[in-house]
Amino acid sequence: MEHVLGYVALAAGLIIGLGANGACIGIGIMGSNGLIDAAFLIGVGLAMMFTFANPFVLK
């Protein structure tokens, strides 16, 4: 059970970190495009969902 929560925390960190990195590179290359910024925010939303409402933890 604890290893599942550890993996979820690691995955959430990777989702937010890689999403932010991709958004920064994309905005730097393409200028300010709304779709690139929205992709990062969608990734943050998914990471928050997996962190706070984790469907993988059996109760």
C-alpha cells in the first residue's frame, strides 16, 4: 500500500515537472499560444486528481 502511494507521488512530480518543462519550451518556440499553456494546466489537474483522489488505492 505504501509503495503505491510513493509511486503516485513520484508520478505526480514527473507529470508536473515534465509538463512545465514542455510548456516552457513550447512557449519559447511558438510564442504565446493558448494550447501549449492549456496542456500544462491539464497535466497539473491530472496530477492533482491522482494525488488527492487516487483511484489506485484499495480501501
